[in-house]
Amino acid sequence: MLDSVLTADVPLGPFEGHLVPVFSAKGKSSKLHAHLRCPRLRADGAVASEAPLNAATITRMCSVCAHRGDWDRPDSGVGVFLRALGGYFGLLSKLQEYTEANPDDEVTQEDAEGAAKVLRTEPVPEDDETYDQDREARDSAERLRDLLLTHWRDAANSLHLAESVVAAFPWLTDWARPKVAWKKDYLQTLRERAGLFIDAAGLVEAAAATSLEMPELPTGDEAFRAIGDNREIAWRLRSMWSQWQSAAANAWGLPGDHLVTYHAVGGINSRRKGYDEARRAADRLLASWEESARQAARTADTTAMVTLTAQLQEPEEEDTYAQRRHERGLLGGLDRWTVGVLLTHLTGADWGRRQLTFRAPQLIADQLLARTALVCCEPEPAVPDATAATGEASLLTPGVFDDTAVHQRLPLTAEHLRLLRTAPGSEDQLYTVFSTDTGTEVLPFKELERRAARGWRGVLVASSADLPASLIDPWSKEIGERPEDLSTRWRDRMREADDPLFGERLGLAAGAERAAWLVFSDRPWAREFNLRLLAVARGVPDLRSLDPGYDRAGRSQSLPSPVWHGLLAHGQDLDLEPFEAPNDSTWKRSGSGIPLGVLAQVQIYTVNADPRYRGKGHSPFCSHVRERGVVANDDLLTIADLLGDTKFDWCSKCWGYTVRRLTDTQLAHYRAAHRLHDIARQLDPGRGGYDPNRLGELVEQLVELEKWDPDADDRTFSEDSSRWRQVVRELLLRARSARPDQP
């Protein structure tokens, strides 16, 4: 294994002297450790302290901890810097690999020349007596070629990783320059050897084939009658042309493959009359296409060279294909033809910034300009903007992230967020940010990236991981451990309105339980993670702003499901009967006209509030929408909207919507309203009547409820407060009139 231990000679730049948390055994000369869990530190008697990050501290570092590089929070500036240095993928490791040939699997110059010579010769026919020896030699040569290409790709990727770290932290440039030069020299050696297998003329012919327009297809040729009618013949020949061009676009020469002609006669019984004639006609047609490509290549001016600058596209993390390509390295997603052009016509490269310079014939240049999926080319060489690359605004220094006092914070840039992405778990956090345009906001990482890419100017205040443990730990203890059987805790229960736990399923406490308990047993860390996200998200004015969107596979990148359940309650748990207007119908339930008060603006989230637009409305937790939580295009209503409109068409399975969890004040009013509504039903003979022996108790409850203010958060005497007292007094009058002895 390569040695990636941080050493005292590594420049620390602006992080020189930055205080980092350390642990050590008692004694002035004891080693410093990054964690109590370090296997070389005895936890009993360990002393926690802070030490300045400098040469003296690095010298005292435990070799295990110095290798890992996580001496501070991973999402802090110094944490990102040290992680970029240490570990297998860090700069210290990458500078030591691919600087010279590995004796165990080296492909020498002589080996490469011999293998290339074998592959350039025509293969012998199968009926030749030397066929087996020729096949074995060709297989061996192909293995050497593939091994050499793999070494070249890996070396290029290693150089890219090393140079990208140096570009991000430019104070490392002078220190790393000699080591980077060794890597560049070895990469050039590998490229020259791999280039022996490439035929430059074949690349031009392949480019010519790709650029040809589809000729007139011989659909009326009697030789193709075995295929079918004219429509079937045309379809198969178009498929054959498309396959031939696709094969040429991914080859180092004209494909000339019999598999191409299969698209003309594939699936047809070989014993059918006319099959052999159709197969020979397809071979002739393929030969004519290849001759046209050769003619186009011969007539093209290959002496006029064009200079291009190519930008290798960085794979997007949410794309599954891009993830596989990222695992294969910088050049892993390039097709075979583009790799051949790289090996043959590359004249310069800035691997750290993914910029490559080519000088190639016009035909090849045209094809490079047309391929924009993985390589974006420009007809003129781009001049690197040194000020943009190393300017003060893009440097990662203390204060960019949340590792200084808030008044010392520096504006975020897209480059800063690219570095923050390397910190474990950074993409899953919620971030409190501030800008002069929108003030203080809570944003997911993806939205933060999108804004920075558009030039947004703001600072990062804190992430959900930065919430103080002095708040999170007592809250977690208050919630308690998860019961063995959650169904007994959360089963549907009918409670009386005067039960102290009535409506508990709508409250904040029930939401915290769901966020803490709905985790897998093998992920105990998820409990605290969910609670931190929940604590930050509770202050967001509109939960739809927490939707970072979908990845290319259609998967939501939203908050974890337990956190959504901590923020929202199911619609069926909300009973609005007390707030509905009274009616005399014997078929409909009758409300008591109690004012909503503080409940009026409680948020309701639904997938669709307009049945004329997308049909029934579903809850974000409904299985019809894959229980995905709230997304940006959901509809936002309030409880007042639910009472004011009867045209909603809700899903009968999920109730159609979710309710933002009630604060303690809102839940108290919800309970008081249900108590009042329950008394109103008892005093109404048409709705069940009352027990004469309980009239005194009902009067006492009404006297108590008369003091309740439905707008407790409003210091003014509101219309809802007046309406509340009016309902209570009417019920008091009714109760007292039923008891003449009641004063």
C-alpha cells in the first residue's frame, strides 16, 4: 500500500495554525490522535484538547490518524483540505503512483511494438493449419493492448485527481510540481506505447463513414426478395445502415463486420429460398458503403490540421451511468474512436481541469465537435483564466464553511461546493444560508449548488450537522428508545375530547417519535441524523423548497421518509367537524361553527388540489405517488381552504392530503375546540342529548373554556376571539336554562 501519511513538509497554506481537536494519553511527548476510537489510543485516561495545525503537531501525529486525514469535522474547511490530502484517493497517495513502470505488469516498448505488429497483419483463414497459433498470438497481443490501455487510463485518472487537488489548493503547487512532472512523463510514455496500436488513417476513414449521408437504398433489388415486401426490406436496410455508422463511430477503422449484415437477414431461416442471395447482396452493399467512406477519406485534405480544445464533461453524481463511468475513471466513458484520437492527436492537456488540446485533420475535428455528450470541443484553444482558477474568491480558506464566527464568513462559490461534496454526508444535509437578496433560508445541497452555478452570492451559516449536541441529546433522550412493537404505540385509537392525549398524532412530539424511531436497526446513527434534519426543517416556511429534484433515474433526492413523517401528519388524523357550519340535515354531520383561530393558516400539502387538472388529490405519503414526500410542484393549501371549498376530490385511501404538524398552541386550540364541540352535541337533543346529572359539570367546563383565546398568538382582540366567546355563551345559556337552579 502506498504511504499517504501527512508529513511536516506539506504546505498548509491558510490553515497553518488552525486549531484542530486532538486526543492523547497523559504526557507531553505522547502521540496525538484524531479520534478516541483510534486503535493506538487507550480511551481510558485520554485527554481531549486542541492543537494548532503546524509542523510540530504533524510530527506528533499518530501514523494511523495522519493517514486518514479526518482531524476536524469533515464539512469544515480544514477537514475538506486534510481529507483531500490523506487516504487512498488523496493527493499524498496519488503523487506516489504511476510515476514509473511496475515490474510486475509492465508492457515494455518491445512488447508493445511486437503486439501492434501482430494485430496489423491479416488473420489467417480458419482452414489454415497455422490458424491456432495465429489465434493464440492475436489473443496475447490483444491482452497486452488492453492492459496497456488500462494502465494509460488509470495513470491519466491518477494525474487528474492529483492536479485537481493542487488546483483547488494552489499553495501546494510548488511543493507538488516535481512529483507531478514524474507522473506526466510516465503518462506520456504510456500514451506513446498505446498509440502504436492506432492506425491514424483508420481513424480518418471511421470519421468519414460517420459523416456520410444515407444513400438511396436498393429496396427494389430482386436479390432481397427473401427478406419480405418493400416495406420490410427498407426497414432492414435502414437498420443495417444505422448499425454500420454506429460501429464506425466506435472503432479505430471501418468495421467490416459480418454482424452488420445480420440486420438485413437476421431472423430469416437460412434454408429459405433466396437467403444466400440476399446475404451476398447485403455483403456487396456493405462493401460499397465502406468504399464510399474510403473515397471520402482519400479526397479529404489530411494535411490541413485543426486545433481544438476539448473539455471532458464531469459526470453528474445522480446519474447511475455516470456513477459507473466515474468509478472507471476520467476516461472511462469515452468511446473507442475518441480514445484513439486522444492517443494519436493529443498535443497538450490540463488534466486537473479536464482540458485537452488536439491537432487533427478536418474530418476528425468535425466529428469531435459533433460529440458533445462526454467531450465538449471548441474550434479554438481556450486560454485558461488564471485569475478565475486561483483567485481569492475561489480559494478554500477558514470562513468559507462554518468554521469561523459568522461575521467572518466568506461568500460561497460553485468551486467551494464542489469541494464540500467530497465530505461524507454533505449532500444529505440541510444548510442555513444568508444572502442580501433573500435573507436567511434553509436549502438542500442540490439547490445550493444550482444557485452558486447561477452566480448567487451568499454565505453558509450552518448545516444540520452543526446543531449543538446540548440541544439534540436531551431531545433524543426525551423521545426515548424505540418500543419493540410500534403498532401498540401508534395504533388507531378513539379518544374522548377531554382526554389529555386527544389529537396527539397531529403534534410535534409524535412527529419527533416518527423521525427517531422509523430507522433500520443496522443504522443507529440515522436517529440523530433524522432529528437534526427535522429540527432545521421545522422552521422552513414552505416545505416544497426542500425538494432538490429527481435524478436521471426518476428517483427523488428528497429528505428521508422518517423526516417527512416528522414534519407532516396524515390527513385522516385531522377532524374538522367542530369548525364546520351547523346544519339541520339528518344525513350530514353538523358542526358547531367554532372559529379556526390559530389553525386557519396551518399548511396542507397535496399532490393535486384541482380535480379538473390531474384527477384525484393524493397525499405525499400515498402509495399512488410512491410515498415520496413533498416535492416542488405539489399544491399548498391551508385548513381555512379546506373548510371554504367543497369541490376537492380526495383519494379515499390516503385522505388526499397531509397536515403540517401542529405547534403546542395550535394543538391546544384543536383540543379546546373539540371539547367545546363535544359539549355542544351533548346540549343539542337533535344530536344525541345530554345527561341531566352532568349539566353542572358541563357548565364548569364551559366557564373554563370561556377564557380560552383561539388567537393566542395575536395580541389584539380578534373576530375569532369574539366568535369563540359567543359560541361559549350560547352554550352556557342553553345549559343554565336546562337547570333553573343554576345562577
